[in-house]
Amino acid sequence: MRNNAHNTDDEVLIRAEHVSKKFCRSLKRSLWYGAQDVANSLMPWKRSLERIGIGEKLGEPELRPEEFWAVRDVSFEVRRGECLGLIGHNGAGKSTLLKILNSLIRPDSGRITMKGRVGALIELSAGFNPILTGRENIYNQAALLGFSKKETDANFDAIVDFAQLEPFLDMPVQNYSSGMRVKLGFAVSTQLEPDILLIDEVLAVGDIGFRQKSLNKMAELLDKCAVIFVTHSMPQILRVCNEVMVLENGKSLFKGADIGAGVERFIAHFDSVGQTVTGSGEVEVVGLTIWTVDGCAGLGETVNVRYGDEVTISIEVRAREHLRAAKLHFVVWNSELLPVLDVMGPDLTGFQFEFGHDGRSKLTARIGELFLGAGKYSVSAVINSIDNKRVLCRFDSAVNLLVRADSFSGAHALHCPEWSIESVSKEGQLTIEENA
Amino acid sequence: MSGGVQDNNRTLPVRVITPHAGLEAFTDAIRSLVRDFPQSRALAWRMLLRDTRAMYRQSLLGYVWLFLPPLATVLVWVLLNSSSLVNIEVGTVPYPLFVITGTVLWTAFNASVMAMQEIMGSARSMLSKVNFPHEALIMTAFGKALLNSVIPALLLVPALIVYGIPPGLPALLFPLGFLTLLLLGCALGLLFVPIGALYGDVGRAIQMGLRFGFFVTPVIYAMPESALTRTLLLWNPVSAPLVSSRSWLIGGESVFVWETVLVGLISIFLLAIATLVFKVVMPHLIERLNA
């Protein structure tokens, strides 16, 4: 994706070989294992004994009771100018891997070789003291990252300028908003001129303007460094990374330069939220089918959709009580459980319908072309009373959609309208071109 | 581990991260202690400034709080002794001056143990998020111990003047004795930091030990004449430097020079060991801190 022609070809700055790390579920045991590990690490003769076959092997760790692999047998290489994106669900091992790379903790087996100065945009305000002013905290944070006072003095104006916090410099940091703290932390941290850059979703905060600014700053750093980038933002992965690794339960599920395939792998791995039925129970959903160009899916199933495919949902409901009419709408949720599309009736409330004399009714909604961006979506069917005051039945995750769209956009809906271009030709004539 | 790789006339430091055990862990620790010294010293200074500024900016009385606890201790014991509720004989030296000196010296030991004990608590979030030379925390704690014990020691100046006791030539040894207590406190405090980081029991035990230690150290009473009690008390490593330093300053007691020197040397040795241990086990601790 990115141009790295100017870089030396074989400069591998990060090489991870079969890295594994185990964690413990129970705190009590974890502390006890910690004490054991501490004791083991303090016995310099341990390794020599092990070599001649005495004592437990340190090289091939085994899981003790209640332990699990937080990272398991992960290997990769990153060269200068390359960016490896790490994606995975919470608890997949991304942060643990970053901590190992940042030498905060040690792996239980495997080996990592890092060449060059390591910069980490992970926790930007870890050294901040809330009582002290922004000015004082700049110096503290810089010292924590290994800058001398002289270096910080030299960069001070640039930092303040970048963070746009000049009026608040002498205010205690505890009065800063969380966004301001991140700005300050980011401004200090990016003074670094690292060879290796570890980034963990730090750009999620801050206003739009600052986010743009920090993305640009990062892009600047990206070309000079070997980067490992952890994020949940697929568009950022698509934009920045030239290789992606999908982690699941500590293992590498996918690793390759086909970012789109990696992202798809990641999205497909989202656990579908279990079906839940709530509401007064006066109405029940008997059946539901969703059709696309390629196929169809019933209750609880997942259907693949391409961007722009036509989609139709049909549902069969039955009134348990003596009910004449009700209102129905479908809500489409994205994987972050945000509603992105509401399929409604003409008055933008539920679509009103009447039950047949057997209490049943079958409804079909031709949604038409689906303009959703790539991702996994779930559909809820919601049946309300006519006055919309009571929920008669709400069926969540009735069916799932897996949408594929080859785009770098992170927007929920993608739309290509009819474009036209106005331009003045050489002869001074106005021409209007319209696309098909 | 550090080696080098040549790149555009620039040598990149190479870091190898492995499970790390055995002798290698110690040699690595020593190497990075030396290599990172300039950075850790600068960082320690910043952190000391940061913590003291923050603490006193949040307080009205500020440094007065450093004088108050030893003053309170002195007041209690002087009152108890003068009202004959307890009967403490300290020879020719005025009792208040005796207690002030003893308390100031005890504070040096006590403050050092406490400063080391507080290392993990205050740096917890930093430790698990930022990679920095951890020995800077020890230096900062040492600085705090120094600050928290030297400032109360200033009480001695007016006290000596009020009681009209001009310090003699041996008083020049007083700072050395003071420093010995400081180092002893730091060494003992730091030794228990790793295990204390895992188990809160350690911190409680140490606090209890310090309270108990106050009474089994000749702080508010003089070294007894009885040979048996004396030997028992001398097994307490704080006794010899404390009694000797007090005697160097205000006289009136026996001096235990060799014992003090021995305690001093052992403290330095232990402090070095404890620093190394701290450095080696830190990744294990960080892992458990936020597990």
C-alpha cells in the first residue's frame, strides 16, 4: 500500500521467533507463580543445571494449573518502512505482544531481536502527575522516555505548538480534559526519532483536527521506522499497514500482505451475539428469511452480502394474544452494537400491519441495494404496539450479515452518487460531464 | 544484550528479548545499570522533583510535616520521663537532647525503609506501561529518604544550642553514622520490595517490625550496662550505628566503631545485591501487577 522504495531492502528491525507467553486466570495462583518465577530467575545456576539435565526445563515451559497461553508461537519480521497491523478481539494477545516487544515483560519461550531505538505510543500519559502543571509534566514525561533536559528544552516550543495547549501550560494537568492529556502525551512522545515504533490505539481520543494532525505525524514516522500497529480501526489498518496479522486466543490466525483478506478473517471471527427474545411476548417470530443475490439465510444464520447487493427480508409472526394490528421494524447493528440502519414504515415509525384471523401474518421488506460498509452486522426484528408504547416482541440477532466492500473507508454507509464535473474548456466553453 | 549492526554510518543498538534466566540475567542487569546510568540519574532527579513538588503543593504546612512526627515522639517521651511515669536514665546528657538525637537517627533508618517500600505503589502504572531504567526508582526513593531524614535532622541545630552542648571533633563522624543508618534502611527496605510487590503481607509485616524495632533499639533509652542485654541489642543492626552516632554528637555513651563499620559495609553490599535483584525480577513483577 505504501511506497517504501527508498528503504534498504533487507533491514529487518524486528524479528520475533516463536514467541509465547502464558498468563494465569486466578490471582492467588498468579501471585504464587510470580513468586516462583522470581525465585527461579534469581538462581544463576538454574540454566547450567538444566544443561546437564537437572531440574525442570526453562526452555519449554508447560502450562501450570489455571494458566493459558496469552500469546502462542507467534513469529514475524518487520523491516524499516514496513508496518505490521495487529488485529484481534479483546484478549486476543495484542497488548501482551506489544508489552513483550517493549521489554516490559519477558516471553516464556521464543526470541525477539530488535534493532534500533524503540519508541512506544502506547500509554501516553503514564508519567503524568495530576497536581503538576503541563509544563512540568512535559519535562517529566520526556525524562521518562529518556530525553535529557537539554533535548527537551530544545524541543519544548515544538511540543507545545504541536499539542496546541499554550494557554494551559501552567495549569495543573488534573484540570485537563482527557483529550488534552492525550495531546500533551502524544506531542512529547513523538519527539522521539525511533527506528522501531510500537503503536497501540492512541488516536481514539482528541478532536478531529488533532487526530488528523497526529495521523500525519505518524505517517511521517512510518516511513522511517519499522512499525507495529495495534488498532480496532479497520480503515486505519487498510490505510497504513502493508501486512496484517490476526490474533485469536494468542495464536496467529492469519498473516499476510492481503490486508482485505485479513480484515475479512477478523470480521468473520466476531462471535455472533446470541439470539435473545424480549418484549411482552404477545407476539412471537415464527420464521425469518433473508435473501441476497447469492443465497439466503434463516433464523440465526449468517448470509454473505457484497456491497450494493439487493437484500430482502421476510418474516412470519404470530400473535399469542388477541391482537388486531402491530408495527414492525428491523434494526441493523454493526459489530460495535451501534444501530446503523433502521428499516421502517412510510411514516418513519414501524410498518403497521394486521394479523390474519389465525393470528398469523407474513411480511416482506424489499430493502433494495445495501449501502453498508464492510463488516459483520446483525439484524433485530422489533414488533411494537400501534402506539409504539409497548414492545410486543424484540428478536435480537435474528440473522447476521457479513458485508464485503473493498474500500478503505471506515464509514458505516458507503454511497456512490451520480457525479458530474464542471470545467471550463480552452475555448472558454463550460462543459458538464456526467458519469453513467 | 547489546551488539551492533552497521547502518548508514550509524550503529543501531540491538536488543534481544528471551525468557531470560540464569547468570545471563545478572550480567545483563549489570551491563544495563552501567549503560543507563546517565539516563536513570536524570530521570530520578525529575521524579524526585515531581513527587516532592506535588506533595508540598497539596499541603498547607509543607515541610513542617517532616518535623512534626519526630517532635511529637520527643515530646511524649520527655513528658513520660519527667512525670516519672517511666524512668529512663541516660547519664549526664539532658534527656530531651538525648531523645531528639535518637529520634532523628531512628527517622533516618525508618524513612529509608518506608521510601523503598513505597516504590512499587507509586510507580505501578508507569512500570506496566513505560519501559524505563527501573533503578531510577531506587535513586528517587533514596533521594526521598535523604530529604525526609535530613530535614528533621535540622532540629539538632537549635537543640544543641539550647542545651549548650558544643559538638566536639567526633561530631564530624556523625554524618557517617547517619548515612550508615540510611543505607541500612534502604538495603533492608529494598530487599523486601520484590516479594512485597506480590504480597501485601510483607508491607504490613514491615510496618509492624518498624514499630517493634523502635523499642528494641536504644532510641529513647541508653545502651544498658548489662553485658547480656547489650549483646542482644547489638544483634539489632540499627543499634550500633545509632548509639555510636549519638555518642559522637552529644557524648555520654560507649561507641561501637567496628560494629558500625561492619553494618555500613554489609549495608552497601546488601543494597547492591538488592538493586540487582530488583532489576532482574522486575519483568516478572510487572507481569503479575496487571495480570
